[in-house]
Amino acid sequence: MLKTDYKNNTLTAYIEGEIDHDSAVKIRTQVDGAAQSLRPRLLCLDFSNVSFMDSSGVGLVMGRYRQMKLLGGSLRVINIPDRLYRIFAMSGLEGLGVLR
Amino acid sequence: MKRAIKNEMSLSFPSKSCNEAFARSAVAAFVMNLDPTISELSDIKTAVSEAVTNCIVHGYRRSSGTIYIKGRITDDNKVTLKIRDKGCGIEDVKKAMEPLYTSAPEEERAGLGFAVMQSFCDKVRVKSAVGKGTTVTLEKMISSNDD
């Protein structure tokens, strides 16, 4: 179960464990479900406890970026461990200003 | 010069997405023998995860089938992994390998699979035939210091 926290119009989702094509589908369903019911102004994906990520993590972030745009909000990805940064750097996501 | 083989393994498993984690963990366990650094191990796991995901998402897109992995370690501490599916094959390998190109945007694929494999391994080769399947060969040297 995904841990989330909602205050001051900000929904924070604490992503845990490994992000691959398999787990990304489950994370996506839970995050989108929470975002659609709460309609936050800002969605924060907290990556502190992500131990592994392949390019499915990039797809997950890109998808939530689009989703939040549709809902009239914005996205931020916070606490990205250094070792995961290399894939994000390849993705062009840095240019969107969502990575912190 | 042909290198002597230190160790070999082969795996086969159905193209279920829960096997992505199984495949990268099994390959990591095989490579552990070489005493890789954390970053080398993580590079291999990431590249294997990408290759296996490609078999599931693309190779067996409209079907299911078996994914085969053959691993080999030679005495120069090079790891060679062949990841193969008997799925639909890739029509244009060059295009498929372009960063950010994906044929499955609706599944939120970033189009980075091959780019990640190339960046995280020393060498990536792709052999594919439409209707027959695809074999991806990954090579990585491990800076082992055990012997």
C-alpha cells in the first residue's frame, strides 16, 4: 500500500522499493486514484526510499506530469537518490523543472 | 584471443511482468561471484530489467511466451548476457534504439530502454527477425579485484 500525506493542497506520495514496469503500473494506479479524488495543487513524489529504478520510473514521472497538467496542478519529484539520477539525466525531464 | 569460460548459466521463464524482478535478481546473483562494485551490480540489474521488459512489452506484446537468458563469465571478468524472446521481432532496429522512441506510449514507456542498456553496459548488440524474435546481447567488464 502506498503511503500518502495530504496537507496545504499538496499530496505527497512516498514511493518505496523497486520501480520497474511491473510495479510502476501499481504505483500509477494508486497515485492517480489519490490525485483524482483529492485534486491537489501540487503532487510530490518522494523517492527517498526507492532502492532500484529502470526507465519505467521515467515513464511513471512523465505520466504523472501529464496527469497533473490535466488536473490543473503541478508535479515535483523530491529526494531522488544520487544513484538514480543517471536515468533521469538521460530523459530530458530535467528541462521540465520537476526534479528536486 | 579466445577467453576461457569461468562460469555459465541459463534461465528461462514465462513473460510475466513479475519475472522482471526475478530476472535481474537472478543475474545479479550470478555476477556476485566476481565481487562487483555496488554500481557495477546496479548497472547490470538495470540493463537486464530493460531488456526483459522489452521482451514482455514489445516481443510478446499481443501474446505470451518464454524469455531465455544465457549468462557467461570469462576469465577476463567479462559478463556476457544474451536475453532472447521468440516474439514479434523488431522491424527497424536502428529506429527502436533511438533514445525517446517508443512504440508503446500508451503504456507510459519512456523510450529509453536501449539507451539505458547502452549507457550501463560496455557493449549492446541486437539481433532481430520479424515474426521470429529478438536477441539482445549485453557485455560488461567487472573490475574484480579478488584474484
